[in-house]
Amino acid sequence: MAVVYRDEHADLGLLLNRRISVIGYGNMGRSMALNLRDSAFPVLIGNQADTYSFQAYQDGFEVTSIADAVVRSDVVLLLLPDEVTAQVYLHDIAAGLTPGDTLVFAAGYNVAFGFIEPPPFVDVVLVAPQAVGEGVRDGYVEGTGYPCAVAVAQDASGQAWARVLAVAKALGALHRGAIELTFQQEAELDLFMQQALLPALHSVLHTALEVLSREGFPAEAVFSSLYMSGELGYIVSKWSEMGVLPSLQLHSRTGQYGILSRLERFKEVKLTRQMDSVLDAIRSGDFAQEWAAEYADNYPRLDNLLRRLQSTTVWQEEQEVLAQLHQDQR
């Protein structure tokens, strides 16, 4: 079993007199900066002059350039999008790092796939929330925490583990327990969820919508029954609380029998092979190189894929149904 760290394993005193900067003030950067400040640690924001830096000013933070923030800090949280982080690191961050600094990543991606190679004199650690920025903030404010992974890729100081746990505690990431992983494991798991589970779910949902629409069911009823009612989301949320099988008790006997008696019909060798192939491409670094090339070309395939899906009848109909069902909220 993996090691799970909780609040009692961390000492916030290790962050006293440490200068903390958050690089990037997007959804995750803003949430983490606010959490750190609410834990009584001053935070310097490093961001280019744009709407995000303006938001940071409005939130009461001191904002400066990324390069200046790194020079003035010894705990640096890198909270930029995966595809831009390596370039920003090379241009604005690497030269400002000094011995004893702690470089904190929120995703293992760039270190795991070799896009960033920090100098040997800094601690390289990971606090990776398994939640979007809003969930990280809400979990802190509500005191419930959020799922998280922690890792150490490089322990230059001999205190990297103690430091990463202190940062995680200040972020509210230890309330529910943070799982110890490697940078590689965190990156692979995150990408696998995005490339295997979510595409399969999208495909199943799209097929179900097409079948029911073809058979003449009202569009409003189809979308509501499958997911717009919130029932599906509620059931999935209960999986994380109760477990997948125990949550079956939330269904009627009819529902339980329907689920279990038809389960085998959807187990296909092809699906297993497809997921194996996805994982192989992730582990080999093939996807990382594919995504780097896509970013370098300014996302042509991503834009094309989005346009193609947005033009399909099912998803156009979805927006019409949403507008109709929610018109009383406008």
C-alpha cells in the first residue's frame, strides 16, 4: 500500500521565514495562493501583465515579473499550463534559482518526461491536487481538503520531504490525506485518466444519446435522464465516498439487477487492448512529444477536433436543451 500523509505529519514551522512565490495566477495558481495566504504565509505572485495579474492585484497580492518573483523567493510554486511551463522555466526561472531553493510542481508532467531538468542544488517536489482549482479552494475553505499526491524528485537539502509536506499542509492538501507517488507515476495516472477513461465515457454517452434519439425519445427527456438531472453525477460522487459496489444500494432492486446482469456485455477484449495501448504511448513519452509538437504548431489538431465535435447534431442539440431547461434561471 502507498504511504498516505496527513496534517499531523507536517510542520508548518519549516516555512517560517521562507519567501514563497506562486508562478502563474490561473485557476490553480489563484486557489493555491489564496490558501497559502489564509494559512498566514505571505505570497508573491509572478505573472506576465495580463488579466490574471490584474486579478491578483485585485485579490490584494504583490505582483511582479516571473523572473523577479523567482529571485526574491526560496519556495517557488510552478502553476503554469504543462505545455508552456518548460519554455517559461528556461527563459525566466532557471537563472534565478539558488542553492537551498525548493521548486514545487503541481503536476509531474514536465519533470517526468524530461522537459525540465532542475539544477542539482535545489529541492524538486510535487504537490499535485486531484481536483480543479475551484475544488482546491473550496476544500480549503470548507475544511474538507481534497485528494492530492506528493512526491520528491530531488532532495538537495536533505529536508525535501519535510518541506513538501509543510507546503502541502499550508495548501490544505493533507486534510484528506496525500498519497506518496513518484513524478512519473503522477504524470502517467493523470494522463491515463484523460486519455483512457474520459474518452471511453464520452463515447458511451454519445452512443446512448444517438440510440435514444433515433428511437424517438424526446430530446429533453433523453439528456435529463442520462446526465442533466444530476443523478449520474451524484452516483459517481458517491463512488468516492462509499466505493463503487457499496453504492449500488442507492439504486432500486430493479436498478441493481439491471446493472449487474448486463455488466458482462460491456466487457470487451478490445477495450483492454486500447487502454494498454494508451498507457504504452504515455509511458514511452510518445504522447508527450506529440503534445509538444501540437503546442509548437499552435494547437491545429486540437482546434480541428473541437470544431468537428461542436458541429455534431448531438452536442448542438444538447445546448438547445440546456437553454430550454435553464431558461427560468436567466
